Amino acid sequence: YVTAIYFTKRRLSGISLFVLFSYETIFFIQSQIRKYKYQFMQLKEWFSEMGIVYMKSEIRLISEQNYGLVANTNIGVGTILAEIPQEALISVKKVKIKYRKIIKEYPHLFFDLLNDDYELNILTLFMYYLRYIRLLEKEGQYKIYFQSANPENILSNRNDIDLITDNNLQITIRQMKIGLQKNYQYFQTLFKEQFDTKLQYEDFLFAYQFVMTRCFSGDEAIESTSLVPFGDMLNHHWKCQIEFTYLQNDQIQNKYLYIKALENIEEGEQIYNFFGEKHNGFLFLWYGFCLEDNIYDKIFFIMENNSVSDYSIYEFPPQVKQFVLKYKKHKILSQDKQLFDNILNQLEQIINKMLQIPIPQYQILLKSHRNILQYQKELNK
């Protein structure tokens, strides 16, 4: 807005289109902000309706489209931050019981021996079925939850895929897309036969990515792979300060899933969950984000004749002899310091060239890899 007025005062001729573009950009941004604020208010009301209670914290917009949980007061160790009724969880176990007839008829989608993504497919079935077919019935209560997010990863944007020069990552993405298309075709058949409904790819991709980026693996606290409303508001970081647990003094055993502080949390500090020891390539591919200070990050590369022949942010296939750099002393360093220094310099040149690719999260990932190189150089000294 300020730029448009400045240029309008300096030069009136030919500026109308520029001013119009500037105003349209402002109005678009404002409309998006209003949209997210409205969805945010709806989501908070929905949490309350579902019996989800959270204390000493609040949900805030961390970035343009990303929410997070932030402490609004100092929090001590052992403090309960939230209680989530079991009824609010959407677990693979529950969905298998509820839709057992459909699941039994399509084993190529929902049986573990026939489909590696069977758990994602089960939750995708539930989400798509409720969101697009049964919204007017009781289970349509999940509509606000399903509309609260804009799940995106690298699979969402073809232009981003084309920009990336990482050959191994390109191959991995293509393989993922082939598997996705195969599951989509199976789902098309299912919805045509069971509900006489045509399944749009965009809707399928939204449902699939919603599940893929938000589901929790089963553990001691969560009975099976599940969607955990409110629990998925916590962003991932290795500086996790909480755990999901049950309390032994529940009047009804396992009636609620609790979020409990494992350490002191200061007011204004973001409260994190921990997805596991994931390197940035995994986070980028499956979740669509990276951490610049990821202590579990890894660099993957192949060597031929003591030179780097290929570099990737993601694991190469198991049959390929690959080397991995992380925040740990590498065996090459112990064998030949000069060779190791040469390898680090080659990797640095490759990464600096890739940093020109205009994908923000990809650039964060590459900067993280530069940090690993710097760490290894310090060891080499």
C-alpha cells in the first residue's frame, strides 16, 4: 500500500495497473487472515463441544497458516495441560470396528499384508466418508476439525517438485505418487460400488494428506494409530516438554488422554510434541516442514573414486552403498582427514548451488545441512 502511493506520487503515467495489483494483493491477504481467524474461532468452539479442555496455554497463529500451542503462564513439571476424551480420538481400531464390512471387502486397501499404507487408508476412508457423504448426520461433528487445516507437503505442489535437482528425492517422490495413485484408484472403485459417488482426486489428496501429516502412532497412551484432535496442534521439535499419558486415578479407566508437562515451561514459550528422531528430509517429504536446528538431521551421499558422486536429503535405496553425515564423528575422519576435508568441501559446493532453489522449507533444510558440514569441519580441525 505504501509502495503504491509512493510510486503514484512520483510517476502517474502507467501506474494504475500497479496500484490495482497492490490493492488486490492487500485485500487478498486480509481476506485470508479473516478466513483463518474465523476457522480458528470455530475450532476453539468445537474443542469445547467435544469436551476437550486445555489449561495454562492458548492456541496461537505461529506463521501464516500454522498454529501452535503457547504457554500463557509459567508451567511447572507434572502440570496437566489438556484432557482429551477418548471419544474424540479417531483410531484405526475404532474405524475397523465401525466399517468392518467395507474393510473386509477391500483387502487390497485395508489389510497390512497387501498394502503398506493400510492404516493411513483406514483413517482416510473415515475422513472422506464423513466429510463428503455424511456431514448432515451425527458424525458430521468432525466437519469443523477436518476443515481446520490446510495439509500440504511436497506432493501438493508439482512446481516445487520440478524445481528440485535432488535426483534421489525426485525418484522417491515419484514412487510415492505412484503408490498414491494406486490407492486413489482403489478408493474410486470403493466409493463407486458402495456409495455410488465419484471420488475427486483433489478431495482424496486432501483427506490423505490430512491423515498423513496429523496421525499419531499407537503406543502405551494411544491404543492404535489415531487422529488426536487438539493433540495435533502441538508442533514437532526435539525440545519436547510434554508427554501424552493416562492418569491412574481416572474414575473410568482410560476415559481421557492427558497432556502432561515433563519440565518447566516459561510463559510465552511454545509447547512442543516430539514425532521421533526424524531427519529433515523425512520431515520435508512427509510433513512439509523442516527445522534449521534439527539435532537428528542427516546428509546422504555416494562416493566414487574418493569423490562425491551424488548427494541427497533422503535415504538412497538399501542396495546402494551410501554414506551418512550427522552430528557425530564419521569413520572417514578417523581414516583420512585430508580426504574427509575434500568431501566436506564438495558437499558444501553442491549445497550452496541448491540454495538458489526458491522453496523456503527446502532452503531451511539445506542450511541445516551446512550446519552439519560446519560441525564436521570443526571436528576435522
